[in-house]
Amino acid sequence: MRRYLSFIICALSFSAALLSSCSNIAEDERLIYVEPAVTPDDKPEPTDSAYDAPVKVVPRSVLIEDHTGQKCPNCPEASKLIHDFQQVYGARVVPVAIHSDAQGIMEPEGLGTQLGNTYYRHWNVKFKPAGLISRTDGGLGVVMDKTVWTDALQYMLTLDTSLDIRVKAEQKSDNTADISVKVICTREEAAVSGKLQVWLTEDHIVAQQDSMGVHLANYVHNHVLRAAVNGEWGEDVSVSGLAAQQELHYTATLSPAWKAENLSVVAFVYNDQGVEQAVSKPLALPKKD
């Protein structure tokens, strides 16, 4: 079934990319971007309550790796689509906007990074906007045009998972943050192994963006990939049996160019079947005396 779905997605993605990635949009249909509202469910929980809560089966969350660029005129449409997903599915959608030199502006002037270039080339992305939806198709990472993201997302949300990921993250100084991640098996007979990847992302970045033939000087960019905390491809993890867990700790370096209050930690486990589970957790700021 998965191979059949993946074949359809690949075919749709290729044809849709030709038709829609650089299509002309009528002026009355152009995107009006609305910044996502923060709901109570999005707010950080007390430092230890979620991290140390009892083990239970949790639903699968889906990672969206959105390959985008500040010079990509159709990319804001993909951002709006992700916003719509979040409005419907909440925290079960974990988006990351990956900027690279293709149709982008490299840092420090722009949001493109060498890390973004690495992922863009590894997945052999040929157009923007393009996304990987939990790295479907046996972990090979089918690159999809935005026109098929909805179907792929809805399919991935129906799949069970035996994994929970919990994150505790706190800024410790102007340029460091302490991050702890627990990978927990939630089923008695299950065993899950793969790579744990930990990223830093930033919201509410005001910077330029091309959009449907219009240059926007003060566009709001969200969930922008800033850094890989534990290397470009993460590190091995393995858990087996109910409540079995692996805990990892990191000290992340924060750039002066980032606003700590807008940073989040994205953690996910992936293997040959794709992304098993993903989570995003806002960085907690130092407690005031």
C-alpha cells in the first residue's frame, strides 16, 4: 500500500511541479499572509511536567521539511498551506523551513545556510517550494510539490507509532542553551531504532520575500532552520519494550543574530521507514529572580 501511494505521490509531484511551481497567479488570487496565532496549546509547559510525565501511547506527529527561498515567488503559498495544517492539526504538524542558495539569499544578508544547501542537495530537490512529508517512501525522501502535501500529510497522520519524544530546552546564557531529549518506547512488544536529529528553528523573522511577482520588504518568516545541534544527520538511538528510553543531553550555541524568545527545538527520529516521530518545543528563557 505504501509503495502504491508513494508511486502516485511521485507521479503527481513531478507533473504538479511543472504546472504549478512557477505558475502565474491572478492578482485577485494572490496570497495574503496571516501570521499564525499562538494558542494556549502552543505555549511551553512547565519545565519538567511534560518531560517527566508517565509513559503513554501518543499519536504520530508529522515532520514537514519545507524547502523554500526568499527569491521563490510561490513559496509563500506553501507557508500559508503549512499554517492551515497547523490550524487543523495543531502540534501534530512539525514544520521546518529550510533555506538554501537556490532561489535564496545566503546568510548573513539572508536566511540561506550551508546546512540548508546540504539538505537541498542530498534530497536532490529540483524545484521550490518542495517538501518532504516525514520522509515517506521507505525513508528515501520523496520530494513533493505542495499540491500533494495535503494527501501525504493526512496519510501519515493515520499511521501508528510506538515512539514518544520529549524535549526540555532552556537558555542558559546569551549564547548557550541546555537541551535534553528523551526517546521513549510506548508499547510492550515494540522496538524502534534509527537516528535522532535535533534542530534549532526560529519564528517571527522579519525579512524580504518575493511573492507572486511582488517584493515584500517585511515578510514574516516562521520555523526557519537555524542549526543542527547534533550534526547534520543526528546520532543513533534504539529503544525496545514499554517505557524503555534513551536520554541525551546537549549544549547548543546561540548566534547573536537570533532572538532567543523565538527559538524552538525540533527533535525527530528517522530510519529506513521515514520519520517515526517528531516534536517541536519552544526554548524556555532564563527565569527572572
